[in-house]
Amino acid sequence: MRPETDGVPRSARTTWRRSVVQRFFRIVRRVIGAPDYEAYLEHCRAAGHAPALDEREYVAQFFESQGKGIRCC
């Protein structure tokens, strides 16, 4: 069957591809040691508190605390 007619709506395929790309970049960030603001937001949601930092502050704190093991909670 051709991809356009495989029975899966185009929006679902686009959403799936976007989530795969986001996961790929999250893995790359972990491998190279870059800050991952989305992971921080997910942590805050799971922990039940509002994020204390915006993205710029988070990145600044991340680089300041490299190797110090500082956490938000």
C-alpha cells in the first residue's frame, strides 16, 4: 500500500515522526552532556511543583553547576 493510503491519518504520522525526532534529540543531548529543559519540565510535572526556572535561567544554572550535582529538589 502507498503511504498516503495506508489507513493512518497524516496528522498521526506527523505526530509520530515528531515524537521520534524529539526522543532522538533528547538522547543526543544526554550523550553530549547538554542541558535538556524539556526533561526538567517533565521532572517538575512529575514531582508536582511548578518550574522555578525559565529556559534561559535553567541553561545558565546547568552550566554553572557542571560537576556539582545540584538538583531542583
